[in-house]
Amino acid sequence: MAGYTREFLVDAYVWRFLDVVSIEDLLKLEQIGYHTYDTYGKDKFREYSSLDADYLKRYKEYLRCQK
């Protein structure tokens, strides 16, 4: 597994909801993401939030397009 940071993985998780929830709900999801990561660790967080390699590849492509 690549050396993804906590922040990167939580941001990738929240990215899934950008177009479907309000900013307030995105902030809550971010808090939930950090809590889940801190409680269960990187591997379980990726599993629980469905952050597979393909999804992370699409997220990284999105970030490249934003620059």
C-alpha cells in the first residue's frame, strides 16, 4: 500500500459526498472519518470506507485536475 496520509485518506472519503450533501454535513463526515481512522487505523478505515486502489487513483486524478 502506498504511504497515504491520514488527511489524504479522510479527504478521499469525504470527496465521495461533495455533490450530494451540504458543507455542514461534509464537515461532520470529515469528523466521523478522522474518528474512524483514529479508532480503527489506516487499513480498517480504508476497508470500512471502501477506499480501494481504483477509487484512490480517481481521487488523485481529480486532485491533479484541480491544480
